[in-house]
Amino acid sequence: MSKINAIQAAALKTTVAKIAPTKPVAAKPVTAKPAVAKTATAVKANPVKPATTTPVAKSAAKKAPKAAKPVKEKIPKPKMERDSFTIPKAEYAQLYVLKERLAKLGAPAKKSELLRAGIMQLTALSDAALKTALSKVPTIKTGRPKKK
């Protein structure tokens, strides 16, 4: 096994909070508004004001309260770590089987999400259960195969 660094040691000491599943939020349809260019030439081209505009209508439009935009809090993005590992082809194929199952259930996932979910499940195990689960995983030779 390789040595763990300070970040990995800190991650081992922290507990993983279980996240409740959330309902998917339906996106609201976006309506496109035509852009109106206000330039000096556009004002000169149409100097006549429409007769239907009255001062009363203008003042009523100005008094209408505008909705305040909600302030979004900036959440710092977590730092990512890239790594490579060796995995047997049969187990690698299981990632795709799981991806297809999740897609059929309406919850598509990426390979990295599946691996992270597995790590969360292992973290939640007791020491004895973790040791038993790890004993079921065969040890493989690590590293890249030699080029022929």
C-alpha cells in the first residue's frame, strides 16, 4: 500500500453525512424577448410617438413594484483529485451494467459517481463489516502492462 497524505488522513477522520434524495426540479420554459436597440438613428427614424400612450398609463407603469432578484450565495467548489488505478475488466464492465440500470430507473450516473457512492457505502460500514467486505476483493497486480 502507498502512504496517505495529510488530505487523505483528514478525509478518513471525517464522517460522511447521508444526503436525502431530492426530487428533480422541472425547468421553467424560457421565453425569448426581442432585443430592442436604442440608438440615435433608431430615434430619428421614428420621431412620431404613438397616440395611445397617456401620462396616466406611464405613471402607473412606473409605480408597479419590481421583484427583487434573490441573492445567490457563492459556495466554493471542492478541490478535485485525479488518480489512476488498475481494475479487472469484469469489474470495469460492472460499472456499465450499473450505469444502464440507473438509466432505466431514471437516474443516470457517471462512473465517478458510482465509485464515489461505493466509497460512501464502505465508509458507513463498521470496522468488522469493512474488513469482511475487503476480504472478498481479490488482490491484483498494480501498474501498467509492459509494451510488447
